[in-house]
Amino acid sequence: MGLHKKIAKRLFLTVVFLAVFTSQLLLAQGLPSFSGVWKQSNDRSQPTRKGDVTLKIDHRDPEFIVETTMLRGSGAPRVARQRYTTDGKVSTSTGADGDEFLTSIVWKGNELVFSIEEHEDGRTIRSNETWSLIEDGAALKRVRERSDGSQKQTLIYQRMGTQGVAWTP
């Protein structure tokens, strides 16, 4: 192979590498951040909800940490903290009600898609959730559907602030 062909080949491979790298970098920069404090809007959720639910999200892609605080009546608050990644790896966590969850999350456009397997009272419940920011990032829409099609819920959360929870690796 002549010197010119070797240089041309290296130049071509360099251009291809830079094009792929740049497109991936631009794609990653375009993804939304879900970090913040979010309060459930009971009236806007379907079906209508009761109680007080707050999400504190620290999102540093691919790390995604959600701290859920639930207040119902005069009882003590229930708090659960889940650690996920947005790269499709399965994470195991315990919900605020004590159930075990196996969850994987992937990006689909600007939405996060959760595949969830919940272990509750000897049963396995499979569902999917899609999280998206709406109203120019002022609200979080969380659509939850059971895999068997038996239930669908749409939960709306209003942004309460832009701060995330403290990062503790």
C-alpha cells in the first residue's frame, strides 16, 4: 500500500471517529435533567390521588437517584431511596411500602422508560413507566402501565426547586 493510500485511510478513519464521537456528544448534551424536588399534584393525576408525595431526584446521567417521601394522614412519613442507572442495567431496591423492585431504565428520545418487576406479597407485578418533563420543565409526567394492561396511571409532579438531593456515591 502506497504512502498516500495509508494517509488517506488514516484520515478517513479519523474523520469517521470524530463524526461518531461528536454525534454522541451532541446527543448526550440534548438529554433533559430530571434533578429537582417534585411534589405530586393529586388533582392533575389520573386517577386522582390522596396524600402528600414528594420526589427528590439527583440525576447525573447515567446515575439516577430518587428519594420518595410519602405522608398519609397523621402517620409517620415513609421514605425510600432508589439508585438507578439510565443504561439499561437492572437495579434492585426496596420501595416505601417494603416491596422489592427490579428496575431497568433506558432513554427513548427525551423520555426515560422504566421496566419494573415488583415483588409484593408473593406475587410478581410487571409494569412499565415513562417519565417526561412537560410544561417547559415545570412539571414531571409519569405514566405507569401494568404489563397485562389491567391498570394505567398518570402521575403529575410540580417542580418545587432546582436543587437535587445530596450526592452520596
